[in-house]
Amino acid sequence: MSRDEPAVSVFGTLADGVVGSAGPAGILQLDTAGIEIEWWVGADDGWKIPARDGVAIERPGCAPAIAAHVRVPGGEVVLRAYAVAAPGAPLVVADVENASPAAAVIAWVVRAAHGYRIGRVSIQGSTLLIDERARVELPRVPTHWAVAPRAEGVRDAVVGGRAASGRFEPVVTRRGDLEVALLFPVAHRTRTRIAASAALTTTMASATPSVAVARLPALAEVERGWEVALERAMQVELPDDVLQASVDAARATLSLGTVGRSERIVREVAAAWGVADVRSRRRLADDRGGDPWSQVKATLAGSAATPASAAEWLRALRAVLVDVTGERVALLPHFPVEWLGQSVAAHDVPTPHGPVSFALRWHGTRPALLWDVPVDLRVHAPVLDPAWKGVGNAGEALLAEIDPTRLLPLATSPASAPEARPGVIVDEPGSFV
């Protein structure tokens, strides 16, 4: 997916909803735990501090997660952050891969989130305890560390090679402004990982046994779990791989905002893909001059940043695919010229009348439509073939031949027209598969 994600991206689990977020430079925010975690990279050419030096951030798949890339000599260091469910409280996992030919040092810098303070830090086993209210599970006891008032910061000690070593003794201050850095060497082509509790009670913070962070699921496993979960709700098949990936990512992010409801993934469909109210539909029209496809393309990179942005973006894409007015359902009412000659399908689009499914295939320059809609709906395709009206609640039809020049006003610019290649037989009508 694109590395142009917006400033903040959320992550969480289906069971817990949003449990954290990542800001620019991959700084992790765990607001319910009252902490934020920054990461610095010590390489052969000095310390890289992403918040200062810059970082490339992407969402690697459909799971609510980020991957942040920092260049180092001969390669890069990659932070992958995501959430996993765990007994007691969810965990935000920060996994760092040293994908370079030389060793590196990772400094995890923990400080208070906005509106919180940190007055006491200690290490119990391989767990950093913060004011007895939050935990950061470490791979082992840190080799070096630094603690300082936030106003002074730990940067000078870390960058200047003056981090302390030996036993980490508890540090307490009444001012409540502590910042701590924990340093871990990372050999070339290896990884290190921490996991932070997103919310814990005071008792649980000190009583819960340490978590073996090496045994927590990797991002690839989390990704597979989200893919399985998303199969239970509305499905779309789109001709653009980037757009398809954005749909999956937006659906996953949207589901984080529906915690507390049963069958969250299924309900997610009705909440955003489904029945946009009159106010939402008017807002879509006002924002983009009645062209939802323009909104889809304009906000592609930010489509999965938060549940709210995911919902708005999915509503715009749904308006491109299906529109229900009274007892009529319009299929592909905002058909983009870029999709000429390409297969498109939507399965189980929720509407006030029930689920709507359709598939667009091509027979030369003629579009073939297959549909399956509730019995009280009438089907038409106002852009593909304004004169056509479907007969029955399920069927297939070969529509009139399309003149591409008639669709050019739908394109963002005439320059996109050469990419549209009508006349290619993509599939024969007769099957949704």
C-alpha cells in the first residue's frame, strides 16, 4: 500500500477496538495507558531519530498496523507495530527488524502521553512498570538505559554514549515528568520486540506475569486472522490492486469502531457499506460535486486512518457501486472510465430491502451484468446502458455496446482515457465466480 498514510493511524483488535495509534515517525501512542513510545536507531553513521530525521510509513496489509522504514548504511531498519489480544488487556506489539548488514542499537523511549505523568519507573524481571498502571514487556533486561526528567530528556545520554549500565533501580519523582530510554543491541538481519499494555488496573500492573514477547504472533499471523474475519462480510472485487487493498484496510479499521456489538464484522457492513442516511448522502454530493469517485481517489491514502475516515471513504466507494432509491437499485451509478473492460463485483451489499449482489463482465465492448437482488427491487444501470432495465430479482444481461467517448466526462482528466481498453474479453457472462 501507499507510504503516504496520514499523520495518525489507529490499530487494535476485534475484541478490544482501538487500543493505540501511530503518529508521524512511527511514535506509538497508548492513550488509555497514558504513555507514548518512541524508537531511535543507533547505526554505523550515528543515531537516527525518526521524529527528527524523517521516516517512510506504510500500512503493509489489511490489518490495522504500520510499518516504518529508516535508512541505515547498506539497508534499513523497519518498525512494525500492531495490536494483539491477550489475557487481562490487549497488547501493542512493536517489532523491529534490522534489515542491514551491520549491527544496530534500538533505543525504546517511553514518556507520558498528553494529559498524563510518569512519577515512577521500575523493572520487574523483563517488564518495565510505569506508575503501577502500565507495562512494557521487554525481550530481556536492557543492557543500557537512561532516565531523566522530560524537560531535560534522555537524548543527550543516549546519543552521547552516556547511558547507564548494570542493575536498573526504581526511579521515583514527585514531579511526575520522567522519561526513560531502554537500549537493546540488534545483530544484522535479526529482530527485537517489545509489547505494551494498552490498559491495566493498578493491581494487574504488578501482579500479571511477564509475557514472552518472542512468542506473540508476528504481523503476518495477525494479517491472516484479519483476512479470515473480513471474509464474513460484504466482498468486492475491483480491478485496481491498490484500491482493493485500501478497501480491505478500511473495513478492518472500521471494525475497530464497533466494539460492543455482536458479530462486529457483519455489523460493520450495515454501519458503513450499508445504508448511508440522507444527511451522509448529501454530504458526499456536496463535498465532491456529486462525484463519489473523485472522493475515493482523493482520499485513497487516508482511507484507513481511523474508524471515522474509513466509514466516510467506504460510503463514497459504495456510492460508486450501488445506489438504492425507493424500489430501484442502480448498479455502478458512478462507473469510472478507468474500469472499462475490467471485471467488477460486489457481494451482499446491505440495503434497506436486503443484500444486493452483482458482477460486471465483458464480452468485447459490451458489458455483461449479473445480478441478485431482493424481490421488491428493480435493477438498472444508468451509466453503462441508460435504456436497460433488469427483469426479475436475479439474472444476467448483455448490455449495449459502450462508446468510450460517452464516458470521458467521468474521468478525472482526458489523460486517463488511453489506459481504458474496451473490447478485451475479460470474462463470459454466466457466473459470479
